[in-house]
Amino acid sequence: MSTLIASRINAVRRKHASVRAGEGLCTMEIVFISTLLIEMGIDWVFDLPYWFRAAVLAVHATVLLYLLAMRVIGPLVRAPDDETVALWIESSFPEAASRIISAVQFARVDAAEVGASALMMTAVVREAEEFIEPRDTGEAVSADNMLKRVGIAGLLALLGIGLFIWGRPGSQDLLLRAFAVPGVQVPRKTHVELITANPLVIAKGDSVTIAARASGVIPGEGTLRVQYANGATADFAMKPDEKDRSVFAVSIDNAQDGFAYRVKLNDGQSDRARVEAHDRPSVAALSIEQIYPAYTRLKPAKMSNNDLTVLGGSRLAIRVTANEPLKATLAGDHVFNRVTFSGVDQSFELRPEADDPKTLVAYDNGQPGVRIPPAATGLAIHLVDTLGLESKDDAAHPLQVIPDAPPTVKITYPTSPDELVTEKAKTPIAFDITDDFGLASASIKYRPAGPLTNVTGDGLTATYYKGDALEGTPLLTRVEPMVNLDYNRIPVPGVPREHFTVRWTGKIVPPATGTYKIAIKSDDGIRVWLDGQQVLDAWGPRNDMSRIDSLQFEAGKPVDLRLEYLQLEGAAECKMIWIRPGNVYESIPQKSLFSSDDAIAAARDKQSKSIELQLGDTGPGAPPIPALRGQYPWDLAPMHLSPGDAIEWWIEAADANDQTGPGRTQSEHRLLHIGTEAQVREALLGKLGDYLQQIQDVQDGQKDITSKLGQIILEKPGTESGGERQK
């Protein structure tokens, strides 16, 4: 093909592609702007729902993509062939008389193939070149249509920009809505924003409150328009909140069904929102099994939900079946499926089973089965479903926790609580010891009877107060070995140097019987009570030694002590001494001071010794030993007792309760007095005489009864009455 003809054809082809692409772009702009303006106008009037706007946006995008592909990109990639372009040129210049199309076609074939001479073909091409060279072949492609579309597109663009500027700021919201941006409302004088969650999930029968906030023009009231699933609608008046007039709310009681709604305030309205009503989760079936403590050797037992009487220390295997799938508990959840014990306000997690979200099992520290709080009085099941709805008015199942009773201990011999025996006697001790689930140990306990001797105390309870009145919250409470306060030498932690008070309380246990004197060196005031009687009152500023004379104490007999001390200013000192029999002058030592009755009991217990009673095999797997009945021959000879001594003794037993126990029981305390053989014989003869006298009294009583019975039998019937008998 001639170079000139080829260049002209290519130029026409390029112009055609450009014009068609331009027309396509203008068409896209016209379609986009016009449909956008139409949608924005319709949306402003009718407040189109989000799904509709999103669908329109999708249609817009589809149409624009189609126009881009067919009207813009298509002309650029699908160029017409040379013959087509040559025909366009000849249509614009009819006088070409088919020279141009012939020249194009001759360039593609050999002259011999078409039966034409080479000279003729060359002449035709030359004539075509001579015709084309002076002419503007671009006229073959008209741009008039494109220019019209450019004008229309420009006018629409100016119109759209003008309307956008004129309608600001509302036009911005409409534009955002046209592009399906969520949460943007149609511009109104009043803007409505929902406060209530959307969607809101409630339980059937609950009250639901719909609330919205107004901005811009705040109306005096609003309307909640509700549409139910059956198509029925209802309007509810919404009143402004008294504290915040921009907030409008209304409550709907006993909502049984879900509904869609909008809030209308002035000329504005909210987006369409929904309330979903669902059944609350509830217990469809409840299974409770008592798992007894291992020491009882009892098998797990099913329980009636209406009679939950359980043994203390047991665990409960709780299995719940609900009416709907339940929520799995996540870390940090404050609301979860749980079993709650009333009386102690303690809860345990209920976990849905992996293969059945309607079935839950109670867990305690990651293990199935829950421990029973000893003070629990009932249990209730609280459920949360996958929607977050909670069960309501959870049924309470009464629960009674029965503690494992401690063993019972009876001494069947000796029958008397106070026996007289010799120091070498073998005293038989008979007993009857039982327990519901088996004994763990049993022993005879004994210790010296009478006053406390050879024991060591723990000191006195000292309570320190701020100020001069022994009032308020104590600064410090502790047990001190003796009354030996010297603040200048040893300060008391947490107690000021001046203006404080102290109260020492406890027991004094004298080591010997006799007359005692107590002296107290103090700076400042002191007061003393012995056995509840005030024996010294020196309250106020002073620095002196005070004495209490002629105190008669018995060895080992505790004496109540209360000593109060006042520190005003200067030195702080309080020391207590005594002068005991034998004219021994000393600070009252710790071994004679006890902080409480419990401290005295603990000291007595340290004197106690025991004789273990044999129970038999109590090892693992051995059967429980529910009772121990028998007799123990207590040989007193190894104790090296002397006449005049006394032994306090009792029997103590413990059960195998390793959950809430062990339970321990002591029998009544009894005494064994040690006497000489003569004293014991005399006592036995006295008892024998008492027995014989009792027998004689019984015999005399029987004789008296027999005599009276004989008189009744021999006695004649009563006298006749009613006058003389007729003959």
C-alpha cells in the first residue's frame, strides 16, 4: 500500500477511536450524574433504605463498567480495517470514484492473480494518491455527536456542582448515602440518631425501651412507628427526657413479638431498626448426683431435685439440659451459665458439652462436680443463651447440708464418775464407741487432777490505745510475757511516746498456797482488778510504787487479772512484781501468767497423756470400723502414783472425715483417786452396805405390797342400802 494512503487511513482510524472513546466517556458522565441526581432527589423525598441504595449503587457500577468496556475501551482496542476506513473516506468524497478502495485492495494482491496489468494497478494507486493528497481525509469521521455529548455532560456537571454547593451540608450526606455509606441519614432540620442497639435482642414478655437523640431543631415530641411481622403498624408517642431534652424515649411493655421501627422527630427520622423477641433459656431437665467423700466408702447416688439432703463434704455432679443452645463461657465474662448456692452467694460454672450445646455440666476448678458450701441452703440454675438472653426467676431447690456427726463415746464402766483405787490397781475401763462411717482413732486420755502445777503460761494480753481513755480502735494488741513496760528503753511499735493507755488482761496462776503481795512501779496512773474486784486505783499523773497486801492465793488456782495503765507525759514505765510465800521478791514470771482460758486449757492439754485403743486394720481398702466396744485393763502401777494423788481421765475418739473434719468427741471427764488398801476396802464395804440396804429396802417394799394386796382380796363386799327388806 502507498505510504501516503496508509498514513491517511491510520489518521482516520485514530480519529475514529478518539471520537468514539470521547462519546463513551461523555455518555458515562451523563449516565452517572443524571442517575446520581435522580437517586439523591428520590432519597431526599422517600428516605430510601440502605439495601435499596446499595442495590442502586451496584447497578450504577455495573452500567458504568459496561459503558467503559463497550464505549471507551472497545473503540480503542477494536480498530476498523483498512477497507472500512477507505469506504468512510470515499463516502465523504464521492468524486474519488472508488480509487481509494481499489488502491487499498490492489496493495493486498498480485496483479497476475486478478488478471490486471501492473501498469494499470500502479496508475490507479497514483490517481488515488493525487486525489487524497490535497484533501482533509479526517472529515470522514464526524465529531459533531461527541461535541453535543460533551456539552450535555458539561451542563450536567455544572448543574450537579451547583446543586451540591447550594444544598450543602445536606447534599454531602445525600452523596454519601448514594454511595451506600452506612449510618448516614437523610439531611433534615432535625437529625435523628438511635441510642438503642440495632438489632436489639429481648426476651418475650420483657419491656423494651426505644431511645433516640435529636440534633438541630429539637421538637417537643416524637413518634415511634412500629411494624410487626404480620404487617400491622402502631405509633407510640415519644417524650423528651426531663434532664436531657434532646433524648426521646418510649417503653413498650410485655413485648411478645419482634418488630421493625423508625423514630420520627420533626422532619427527621432514624434508619429502620429491629427488635428481635426470643424465648428465654430455661431448664428442661436437671440431674443431680451426690458424690460422697471417699472416706464414707459410699457409691454415688441420684437425688430428687425436691429433696436435696446431702452429707457435708460431698460433691454434686450437676447436669442441666436447656430448651435451646447455650453460650460458652469466655475468659472475663461477668454473665455466664452457673449453678448458684444460696445462703453463701457462691457460684460454679456450667459448661456446655462440645457435641450438645443444650447440655451443661457443672465444673469446680476445672473438674466436673462441685463442692457443697457447708452453709448453703439451696441451689439455682442460671442460664445464658447464644443471644445473650438470661434465664429469669431461677427456681430455687432447697438444700440441706447434714454435717457428719462426730463419734459417740460412752463409758460403761466404771459407773461412778469418781472412783477410789490403789496405786497398783488394774482398773477395767469399758466403753462403747460408734461412728456413722468409721473410726480413725480412739484413746484413753489422762492427766494429773487438781490445780495447775508444773505448767508454763504464755503471758498477758496487752491492748494499746491512743489517748487517755482506753477507747477507740486499738493501736496494737499482742501477748506480752510479763508486765515490764519501759518505753524509754524498748519503744512499742506503732504507739506514741506520750498520751497512750494500756490494758493487760489474763490469769495469774500462783505456784504455792499462801499470802502474796503485789507491787507495781508506774509512771503515770494504774488501776488493778483481781477476780473482778478493784483492788487499786491510782489513776492520774504520778511516779511511784503501789502495793496490794495480804492476798490469799491457792496453788494452781487461776486468778483473773486486769491491769490498766495511763501514760501522760515524760517517762513511760509500768512493772509488776510480787512477794510470794517464802519472802521471794520477783517480777511475776511468764510461767505464772496466762492470756486466756484457752491458754490455760492448752497448758493442761500439754500435761495430758494417752493410751491408744486398738481399732484393727484401718489402712487403704480396709473395711470401715463403725464401732469399738470392749474393755481395757488399765494398769496404774507403771505410773508410780501415791495415796492422795488424783488422775483426771476421759476417752477421746476421732472419725475418718478428711473433708470437713475429723470429728472428735470426748466422753465426760472422770476421776481416779489413789488411796491406801485400807481406804479402798473401807470404800468397798461402804458400797456393799449401800447395796445391801437397797436390797433390804426392796424386800420391805415387796412385803408391804403383798400385805395390802391380801387385805383387798379378803375384804367383804359393801353394806346394803335402800331401807328394810320386806318379809
